[in-house]
Amino acid sequence: MAEHAELTYEGKKFTLPVIIGTEGEKAIDISMLREETGLITLDAGFANTGSCISTITFMDGEKGVLRYRGIPVEQLAEYSLFIETTYLLINGVLPTRKQLTDFSILLNDNSLIHEDMQSFFQSFPRASHPMGILSSMVTALRSFYPELKVETAEEINLTVTRLLSKIRTLAAMSYKISRGHKVVYPRPDLSYCANFLNMMFDSPVKPYQIDDDLVKALNVFWILHADHEQNCSSSTVRMVGSGRVNLYAAISAGIAALWGPLHGGANQAVVEMLTRINRKDGGNVKKAVERAKDKKDSFRLMGFGHRVYKTYDPRAKIMKMTCDNILEKLHTSDPLLDIAKKLEDVALKDDYFLEHNLYPNIDFYSGIMLRALGIPTNMFTVMFAIGRLPGWIAQWKESADDPKWKLSRPRQIYNGPILTDYIPIDERKKQHTDSRHKTHR
Ligand code: CMC
């Protein structure tokens, strides 16, 4: 008999199949559990729950391994281009030279944004967060570029390419308009990454000088963010998509999920934390470490810890190296990088961090690299979103290609009041509302 697990409940034995992945990961298949036993499983935060079988990304959190379609992220960061990695994630294989050229042409052809969309940006209040704007604008794309039936491979390809190309134009446009500057259009002679930097920083009075090392650093940044299997935002894209909503709306939901400081918003939170340590605490990193350990204090060391990695995040290693290289190349230093290194040093010698397996994650160093590129702090998470878009699309496509794609609909254990009669308003006594809200960290 194939590998299986046994469950005994109310004196009866149930056999549950064990699914084994290509890298030896094992899961108990509980898809018949409720039908056979009347039971469901309960797993807060889905820490022990596999939501799908996927061929896209492999992670080994104990060993610090990350691979896209089997290829180590270290190799992709060194040799690949972001758009090549994008092709790999979405199509499952590395492109030939011709396929890559065709993909670049398609990205270029779809890089413009309908001019009427520019007026939307003007209507957001000045203090709006760029992630909120991006999420809204991606939803708005649907009105300007309605999805075709999304039935044939060509139709899907067009919608996907539009999203990949336009998200970069939208992000740069939003930045220019927020500064009251003239929008810079994409150029056909520039690569995906160079084009983005040019749209962000070129100005009629100060033409932007494309620097190959900065372009390479951005390439690496986006490759490292391109996918991370069933994280919060990718699971959101799959879940929202399972209602058969249009792709733009599913991606917009993914952007909203990424915004939070425990997920993609951590890159902004890290730089804000390092800035506070630098300015307010005179660079005293020990104070931050002590606060992070204090259970009465809601402060967490941002950029530390990960649900899956219980060792150093392999992306953080590359990001740290890229930061060093870029600052050296620019002949500059960043006090925040020095503080980050000191903080890492102290935390990694501390028993609390060792016992809890808390190591730097990608966000610990990524903000410092983005600062070096000149990206404003409130746009850091937007940079993450552009990088993660290929992963979201690949995850959505894998779900959509599955003939057994099911509506995502978890269950719950109800623990509220039992059957209670309605009380007319004049007969009600003052009631206590439940105010045990947990403040978010
Ligand atoms: N600082 C201090 N303590 C921490 C931290 C931290 N950064 N992260 C986890 N812990 C402690 C936590 O207090 C708990 O301790 P105890 O068991 O004694 O109560 C234990 O570690 C487990 O924490 P958890 O929140 O149950 O673990 P999780 O797997 O749900 O958390 C995490 C993962 C990323 C939300 C968390 O580590 C965290 O909040 N980190 C800071 C935010 C951050 O850097 N997020 C970016 C993640 S990487 C980018 C991405 O993929 O989005």
C-alpha cells in the first residue's frame, strides 16, 4: 500500500493518503476527511496547511534553499535578466533567444498607459500611500484594457504582458505626478529595468544617466522578489482568483495583501526602524534587540524572522552583498547599512533570536539597496510588488490551468453565542461589546 497515515476517531480507523513531492516533502491528504469523519482541521495562519500542489517554486526553510522551476535563485540572480526569470516562472521553462526577444517586443508594445489614467493620479490626496494607489490603478486597468475572453493562450498572454509592462509605467508615473513633475514615457531602446529607472528619474533639466551597475542591481532585486510560493499575497491572488474574478482584480488584491508590514511592507518598516535607531537612539542597536525580546512591548525587529525560513534567508545574503557592491560603486556609504550590520551581529549572538530561529529576511537589506538607487521610502513596497508580479501571475495561471480548480472556501469552528432570540430595542439593557482587539504589531 502506498504511504499513508492513520487516524483513529471514536474507535474507528481512517486511512489518509500521503502525498510526496519531487523534493521529498510530504503531506497528509485530508480532502475526504470531513466526508468520512465529520471532522475538519484547524490551523491558524495555515502554518501546517498545503493549499495546492505546485511546480513553480521550491523552498527548504531549514536549509535556506529557494529555486524557481528547479533553478537556484543564486544562479538566476547572477546570470538571468528579470524578464527572463519572469518568462521562466510564467511559462515553466527558460526562453530561447527568439522567445525572449519576442517577449521583450511585446512588453515594449504594451508599455504605454492610456492618457486618461493620468488624471486619476491627480485625484488622490497628496498623502496617499503608493501601494493604495497602485492597487486601485491595477483594478482601473480593467476598464481601459478589458480582458478578452481569456480562453486562448494568446489572450491570456496579452493580458499578462499588459500587466507586467504597465505596472512599471504606472509606478513611475505615480511618482512623477506625486512630485508635480512631467511624466516620462517608456523608451523602446531601454531594457525593462533601465526603462523603469529612466521613467523615475529622467527630467528635462537633468537627463538621467543610465548606469549598468544600478540596472543590474535592480535586476537582482526584482529576481529575488519574483516568487516565494504560497506567501500571503500569492495565496490571496489564488484565493481571490478562485472566485473566477478577472486577473486585474486578483492582482490588485495581491498588492493590497503585500502592503502589510509583516509581509512586503516590512522593507519600508525596516528603513524607518533603522532611521529611528540612528536618529533617536544614537545608533544603540542593543536597545532595539532588548525591546524586540520584551513580550510586553509590541515592537518586533523588522526584517527578522520568517514563517518558512528557520535559517538565513538566501535572498538576504545576495541582497546584503548587492548593497555592499552598489555603495562601493557609488563611492558612498549609508549609516543605515552600518546600523543594519551591527544589529544583525548583536541579534545573531542573542539566545532569544537563536532559540526562535530568527534570522534576517530579504527585507532587512533591500530597503538600503533601494535607497542607493534613489527610490523614496514610501515606494519600497511598490518595488516589491513589481518584482512579485510574475510570481502572482504564475500562481494564478497554475490554478486556472487546473481542470479541478476549486473555489477557495475554508471552514471554521464557531465559538460564538448559541441560539439567542432577538430583543426589541426598548427592552435592551446596556451590553458589553467585545473589545478584546489585539493591536497589530
Ligand atoms: N522580532 C522579535 N520576535 C519575533 C520576530 C521579530 N521580528 N519574529 C518572530 N518573533 C517571535 C514571536 O514573538 C514569537 O515568539 P514566542 O513564540 O516566544 O511568542 C515567535 O518568534 C514566533 O513568531 P510568529 O509571529 O508566531 O511567527 P510567524 O511565522 O507567524 O512570523 C513573521 C513570521 C515574518 C510574521 C515574523 O517573523 C515577523 O513579524 N517578522 C517581522 C516582519 C518582517 O520582517 N516581515 C517580512 C517577512 S519576509 C518578506 C515576505 O515574505 O513578505
